[in-house]
Amino acid sequence: MSNQPQFTVNVYQNEYLAEGASEVNAIVSVQSAAAFGGATNSRAAQVIMVDCSGSMDYPPTKMAAARQATEAAIDAIRDGVPFAVVAGTHVARMVFPGTEYLVPADASSRAAAKAAVARLTAGGGTAMGQWLAMADRLFTGHEQAIRHAILLTDGKDEHEDPADLAAALSRCEGRFTCDCRGIGTDWVVAELRKVSTALLGTVDIVADPGRLSADFQQIIEHAMGKAVGDVRLRVWAPQGAQVKFVKQVAPQIVDLTGRRAPGPNPLTGDYPTGAWGAESRDYQVCVQVRPGSVGDEMLAARIGLVAVDGAGQAAVLGQGLVKAIWSDDIAQTGRIDRTVADYTGQTELADAIREGLEARKNGDLDTATARLGRAVKLAAESGNDETALLLSKVVDVDDPATGTVRLKQRVSDADEMTLDTRSTRTARVGKNRNNHS
């Protein structure tokens, strides 16, 4: 793995607990810097899934934008990277190449793929589980590569049972990452979020078809910059302790708690983080330990970052320690680590938005007002200006400091869905360098 980026791991916490306290919270900040030679030597594989259902013709600008964006994505694939394009309806169909395999990108294959994409037309239903199953088959034999997919849709997964999509996601989990994009406003945010969460990707709305090409190009360029394909957060906690949760909290919130896989010993678990290039991400780890007495000190968790190759061999990329010290000094135990507090607030912000929008949809206007008002207050406190702007399109804000808001009478579907899809994005927290181990 000589070509992998260099990783640094820092832990931010208040390690002092009051006597009898048992919950330890820490933010684990991971940064990777591109190694000499960059990520361009890493092996990659790419599949693009394009919704070609009948609704993509209403209006026709959607299908035209999908063709144009797919061509832009093809142009952004690095030379030598094997790729394929899939048309998704109630079945999955190969667009390029004509049979189920991946073709290395070069001038000739790109031209042939773009010519095939230019002939795409809309017609049929929507069964995303079928599309994902084909992508999974296409990636077979490329296990040593960093495997990435894009899924574009404009509608609901109507032509298969929810169990079919769930089964496809279960098979694909850990096999490849997938970034999802919804075009227009007739798709379901929760449905695409289910796909992106399971496959460690992103989800976003492209309400304006004219923006799709730039978005696709950016997604591919980001994917081509990945250098390590399977990176895991390895969490050890002592005998008698329990890891309550592990969440990515920046650049977006992703709950990894239920994704724990057994580690090299019974006290250790691995949590998937997907592929990495030169980037920064933060994670919150909460551990319940046995309560201690004043003066007791213990290692509450050891957080390692490991890269796992196709043969299952793990290389340690970095490590940080989470400590617990019991004290009767209220000046020590009463101090809240700012980094932990800020990210805890931003996690609550995402929950408040989701609950507020759900209540609004269900006609519970009092709950919607209260939860979205809470979200406005939290966005102001955390300095999350992007989310505050999105909230202002759904509520009239009287006082952001107190969260006093009024629901807008008319809200466009695009504004509501944009707030929903982007609610899990967080504002990066400035770290207190005195609080890390």
C-alpha cells in the first residue's frame, strides 16, 4: 500500500468524569493527505446507472439532461479505469458495453459509450434493486479495485417490493460505494437515502436538470481521487464496557452503529468508512464503561483506522486513545469539550429537521413548528449557515436565537426536498487543540 495517503488521527474529549459517571464521549478526527504520486495509480472501477423509465420524458429535458450528464461522467473517468453504463427501468439493461462486463476507459471506449448513451430513450418502470444487482455483477472480478457507482432516478421504486430493494442492498453492502442523485421532485428522499447509507455514498437533489452534468463530473472526479478502497474504524473497548454508538459526524452524519463487524478479538469491532482520498472526516464514539471512583483512570477505547485489502489483510493507518479519569473537581468534570458539544448539537439538528418535515407532511403543524424552530436555533448556534438558509425557505424566522418561527403557507417541493436531503450535512467544527490525545 505504498501509494496510499498518509493518515493522522486525533481524539477530542473531556476525559474527566464525576464519581459514578459511566458515559465517555469523544470526537475522532481523521485526516488523510495524498501520498507521493497521488491517487492516480490506484485501481478503480466505475458503473453509471441511469433511470430510463417513462417518467424521464416528463418533461423531456430530464432525459436530455441525463444523457448529457452521463456523457460528462464518461469523459471524467480516468484512462484505464474499467467502466460500464446501465439503463434502469423495471429491469436493468446494458447500454455500454453490450454485454455484462467492464471496459477500460480510453478515447475509443469513451466515444463508443457516449454514442450508445446518446441513443437512450425513456420507457418502462422503476426497480432499483435490479439496477444495483447488475452493478454488483459487473464489479465481480474487480475486488482489488476501488469500486464506485452512480445511481440517477426521477421516481419511486414502484415496480418491485421493498423487500427486493432491501435484499439487493444487503448483497451490495461492502461490495461498492454508490452516490445517488434524484432529478426533479417525484422521487422519495428516504428511499434514495436508504441506498446511499447502505452503500456509504451521498444523496442529493438536482432540481434543475441543467446542473446535472457538472454534478456528475464532480462525483466522478471525487471517486477517481480515492486511493484506499476499504478503510474501517476499529474500536476496542475494555471488558465490561459497551460501545453505545459510532457515527460519522462530518462532512455529513452517518450512523455506523449497526454496521459493526467482528474485529480480530471479542473486544474489538470494525465499522466501515468506505474509500478515502485526500480528505478529512470526523466520527463520534460513545462508550459506556463501568463507573469509577475518584482517582480511578482507565483506557475507555482504542480507536484504530485500518485499511483492509482484497485478501482480508489489515494495515494500521492511525490510532487514537479515549481515556476516562474520575475526579471530584467540578472545574474538571464540568467542562464540556466544545468539539463534542458542537457535533452533538448538529446531530440533534438533523433529527429536528427530519421530525419537523415528517410532522408537516402528516398535518401536525404544532409539532412541525416546534421541531423546525428547534432546528433554526441549533443551526444558528452551530454556525451551520447552509442549513439555516435552507430552513428559511420552509419557515419564516422571527428570532433564530430562540427558534421562534412560523411555517410558510406555500413551500415548493424542491425546497422541502433540498432541506431533507441536505439535513445531514454538517458545518466543520474548529478543534480545540488543547483537548486531544
